[in-house]
Amino acid sequence: ANDGTRTHRLGFKHRDNGVDFWFDSMGFIAPADIEKISKEYIYGSRKLQDDSAKSCGWWVLGCIMETEKDEKDEFNFKTFLHSFGNNTLLNENKLSQLF
């Protein structure tokens, strides 16, 4: 928003059997509320999104698209996270190519 307030989109997939997924394009761990309902989760600790970008929703959508493309969701989630590097501007460009 232009009034100085900001929102941030995040992703969480809870699975009845298996490890859950937490996604934050800024690389933060899940908040305590998520840790209360998740016995175990995997997440990416690397910052993928550039500070100047307003693309967090696109990051979550890209993560969902790539993770859910077949039944190998845990492998796909890890592959998605590792397909980006440390240069956030290059990451933004690579993300845009998914759409």
C-alpha cells in the first residue's frame, strides 16, 4: 500500500502424513502459530525475494505450481528452493519466467 503499510504473502502446506512445508520468500522460519500445528516442517532459509520487489504473492504461487506439479511434492519443494541463488535480482527475473 502507498500509506506505508505493507503486507507479505506466505505459504504453508500441512500434510496428514509426512513433513509439512513452510515458504517465505524472505527466508524466515515459521511463526509460533505454525510450529504449534506442525510436528515437522521444511523451509528455505535463503532470501529469494529482492527488498525492492512486491512479488511475494508471485513467489508463493510459483512455489505452489512447482511443488504440486506431480506426486513428488517434497522433492519438488526442495528443487524449487534450490533453483534460485543468492542474487535476488536474478531470482526475480527467473521467477517471472515461470509465468
